[in-house]
Amino acid sequence: MTALLNVRNLGVVYPDGGRRLRALDGIELALEAGEALGIVGESGSGKSTLARAILKLIAPTTGAIEWLGRDIAAFTAADLTRLRRDLTVVFQDPVASLDPRLSVADSIAEPLIVHAPALTAPQRSRRIDAMLEQVGLGSGYGARYPHELSGGQCQRVAIARAMITGPKLVVCDEPFSALDVSVQAQIVNLFAELRRETGTALLVISHNLALVRHLCSRVMVLYLGRVMEIAPAEDAFGAPLHPYTRLLLDAVPRLGHPPLALEAGESASPFEPPSGCVFRTRCRHAIGRCAVERPPLAAAGSTRAVACLRAGEGVARAARAG
Ligand code: ADP
Ligand code: MG
């Protein structure tokens, strides 16, 4: 079966004041229908750039993105309209992503008017009311305006807007980070429910590993625009193979433990990424070879892959003391 989405050797370079910033380098990814994949990594690792390329908001510098087996760069206007119906997005800031002049119902109606023009007004209203119920707001919210709603309620409206066309994939870029902690959990549960009910696939970008773990069956770890590790969520979080995954896990605050400082401090510069393994300047397991050889993303068993020359030695296994 063809994957829903294939990212092939994707590279994105931004021109930045005369310099070139390689935001993504050689990304490979296949997403199956109905799958929930998390993308994690520190700020600047290229997560939003990957989302923008998949949504065809920016063009790849190298490589390709295929939707149902076809390169989206070659899509016709009609293909693109279908893509906007089947591949939708939820952004970080729910308040900014809604038009303040539109009522909740009008906001959710917009994509329906484009993608289901044959619906009569009453049919459209019924769909919108049902969607409002599905996202836990109730049809009474249709007449309200964004400024009357909380952040969590606005995010529910944004999710309703993204779901109303019956998409095959919803890309969510930091959908929780603008919300209060208690509301984050509610939104995670809402996504999980919608997935069960509709079978839609999710691509969830988040720096919150706990939320990703809860929602996603697989996780891809990015650092400086490269894939460090991709694995079933329980393996990546339970038994990471890449020292960078380990570092991300160790940085998660745990009850009764102060969060550990990120090892070797800051991320390296994206303008001058380290030779060989880009993570080596922060890695306590780095050896001479790591500065010379770029580690390939190599299969580790049948379900995971890791880009670390020393992954086979189990260097990422042990949690750090402290
Ligand atoms: P993330 O979402 O993981 O924080 P981004 O994809 O936003 O990462 O950014 C990846 C890198 O690309 C960062 O170094 C960022 O500064 C840079 N970048 C992002 N957008 C642009 C842009 N429009 N022009 C130049 N550089 C950019
Ligand atoms: Mg981002």
C-alpha cells in the first residue's frame, strides 16, 4: 500500500542575510494512513520548517514530498484544492489563528464552503453543530466570537476547522504550548478521541515529550535539521538509542527531581554545523570518528532507525546520574 506521506531526502536552505542556513538536511519519512507521529527536538531543530514543507507553504531546496505517491511540487490547482481538504493544520496560537471578525460557526464554515460547495446552508449548519459537539464545545458556541472564548476553547474551534473537511492528515505545530497545563491534557485527549472516531493521521510537533508519548505511536527526533532517531514512542522514550534522545528525556522535569541542565549547553550554530555528526559537540560519547563520518540513519531492528556511530554500543541506554 502507498504511504499517505513520503518525505524523500528533504533539504531546506533559508537565505539569511547573505548566509545560507540549512534548516533541514536529508530528511526521510514515511507516514501511513491513520498513524500518529510525533516530531520532537529543541527549538531551531527544523520542526516547523518540516511542517511548512509538508503543507506546501515553502518549497524544498532538495528532495521531494509525496502525497499518496505523487510529488506535491507537480500538483495542479485542482490537486492542491484536494490537498487543502485532505491535509489540514492546527497552529500553536489558537487566538491568532482565528479571524476575530468571524463567529465560531462562520470560521468553521469557511473550509466547508470551499470543499463541500454542494451543501445547502441548513446541511452546513448541521455539520458545524455536530463538529462543535465533537470537539466538546456544543452547538451553542457557534454564535460566539473568539474574544469571548478561552485559549483552550479557541484551540477547540481551530481543531474543528481543521477536522470539518474530513482530512486524512492533520499537522499540528506545537498545538499545546500556548495553553495552560490542565488544558493541554484536555486537548491531547480530544485529539486522541478524534483519531479514534475518524481514523485521521496526526503529525504532532511538540517539545513536550510527555504529551507526544501520550498521543503518538511513533516519534521522530530532530536536531539541527537532521533525523537523529525514529522509533515507536515506547522504544524511543523507554530505551533511546541516540544520545540526543537521551538528553531530551533527561531534560524533562520529573516529580521530585530538578530538571537537569541540557548537556554541553546550547545547540551548535545552524550556519556552521559541526562536521560528521552534528550532535557530537554536545555528546559525551563522541569519539574521533564522529567528527569525520556523518552517521547514516541506519535500521536498528525492524521498527526503528538511528543516526549514531555508537548506537550499537548502547551508549544512550543509561540515564545520567543526578
Ligand atoms: P523549530 O520549529 O524546530 O524551532 P524552525 O523550523 O522554526 O525550527 O527553524 C529551523 C532553523 O531555521 C532555525 O535555525 C531558524 O532560525 C531558521 N529559520 C526558520 N525560518 C526561517 C526563515 N524564514 N528565514 C531564515 N531562517 C529561518
Ligand atoms: Mg517551531
